[in-house]
Amino acid sequence: MDFNATADAAVDHGAVLREAPHRFRRTDVAFLNTAAFGLPPLDAHEAVLRAEHDRAAGLLDLSALDSAVAASRSAFAELVGLPVERVAVGSNASQFIGLVAASLSPGAEVVVADGDFTSVLFPFLAAEKRSGVRVRTVPLDRIADAVGPETDLVAVSAVQSADGCLAPMDDLLGAAAEHGARTLIDATQAVGWLPLPAERIDYLVCSGYKWLLAPRGTCFLAGAAEALAELPPLAAGWYAGADVWDSIYGGPLRLAEDARRLDLSPAWASWVGQAPALAFLNEVGVAAIHRHALALADRFRSGLGLPPGDSAIVSVALPSGAAARLRERGVVASERAGRVRFSFHVSTAADDVDRALDALSPELKSI
């Protein structure tokens, strides 16, 4: 699925991708940790620094900050292939997932995956205690089969944080459509490298500080117009107003009529960094990034004697403390769920992969 089909046919995304490493600050480490936090493109990093300098000098331009939020909203819509009026902005995934959980009726059945990230699970488990929502947990590879006529919502991460496993998206969305269930997809570990059928997803939630290369503090809620319209604006504030700067004092209620009615007041400096990062990702193109990330992940897997995979995240069983020892050797990865997680994105080059394989040699010999 190529989200660049509507892009300018004259753009050579491959050439843009080959130049991409020059758009990042080069350091003396092999950074394979985007699944924890993304590296900012240089222009995004510099934009945040300028904003902080302006704040320290008392010269922060609020209209420019609002423009960064608007540009980010538009760029995210372009990245996932949805109309901009179906994109709301906030600060983190659990805020938006909690909103969906709070919208469910008592007794509603929610199907979730075993071991999913708790920002997906906890809002529904909390709703189970609070209002009698019924949460049914099943293995990820059986989640589509678990959807039935009693299911009201399926909530799952598109890519599992712990090990990079991909949810069976087509089967899951097909089963939900067959039984009239809504879908909530946490795409925090997916959007930016993995093409997704966003037009088929009722609620798509994505934090920006990983694969969207933003500072922590940006998040998007997008999806189907009908599904979004059903959500109550429980945290409605001034930024959800039809005219933001005319919504800061007094009644009556005057919210935006589209997804902006669900907006949460933005952490401004984070959005200053998000806007150029998303522009960069759109410039490169999701399809090109997908090919690049999988090629590097497969280069890594091949070096470990593993078969090719379908994820930009590779989870490896290594001795305890391996991530800390790798860091001392100049390779940055994360320990998750008792394994070491390596992730490959547009900021990763082939020499990063080769350095990681060299650094892993002592760990592999001790197994």
C-alpha cells in the first residue's frame, strides 16, 4: 500500500532517502532505538532551540506556535492519507484512548491483545472497573478470530512495542467490519515507517516522539468521521473552540465542528519540532522509508543468522544487561520484555547495522 500515490510523480523518493542521513546530526553512536524515541532532523532540532531562545528572551511568537500545530495536523493527515478535518491533536496516546474508553456503554465488550502496551490496555481495564466494560484478552495472532457479534471495539497496537510483531491488520479490520465492531489502532510504533489502511480504521492514535521524530508531547487522534463524531469532548478547552483565540473566556460552548473539537491544549515547543519532522517524513515518503527500514532490519537479521522479517523492530534474546554493555560499545538499543530491542528508521545507515553486529559478537558468544 503506497501512500505516495497522490504525491508529485516528479519526486525521486529514493534520492531523497539517500540524502536523509545528512539531515541528522551524526554522532559517534549507532542509534538503533527509534522504538524508544526518534532522532530529530536537524531543522526540527534547530526550530525547537530557536523557540526556547525566544521564550527565554520573552519574544515567543504565539501565532507561529499555532502555525506549527496547524502544519503538523496537515502533515500528519497527508502521511496517513486522511482529510485534515478528521485529525485531532493532543499530548499522549492514553489521553485519546481513555476518551474512547470513556465513551463506551456499560457492558460493552472490548477485545485486546495479550501483553500489549499498557497505554492501550489500562484505559479499558480502568473502564472495566469504573463502568462495567468487559475486556477480553487474547493472543495477538488470534485477535481477528476473537471478534464476534458481541464485540463493540477491538483495540490493539499496529506494531507491538515489546518485540515489533505486526497485528494482522487486514484480518482484524475485516472481522470488525463483518460484526459491526469499532476499531482502535495505536499506531505509535507504526506511522512513519509502515503504511496503514487508515481509511478503514475508526480510531487511529499515534504519539509523535518515536517514528514521527518529534520531542515528547505530541499525539494525534484520527479516523472515521462517524466514529469521531460519537466521542464526547470530555476535556474540551479553549483549543477545541471553533475560533481558538475567541474561545478563551466565557460561555456559551462553541466548539469546532470537526475533529478539532477533541483537541487538547498543545505543548507548544513539541509542536515546533513536530512540524518540520513530519514535513521531512512526507518528503521522503512512507513507501521509501518502509523499504529502507526493512532492508536494514533484514541486514541485521541476516547477520544474526535469522530469516527476513516484516518489521522495522527486531527483538533478540541476549544475556541480562546486554543493552547497557552495547551502549558502552557505542550501540544504543533498549531492553524490553526480557530481550534487547533494535529498531531501524530513516536515520539509520548500513554502517550502523554493521557496527551493531560487531558489538553483539561478545554477547552472542556467551549464549
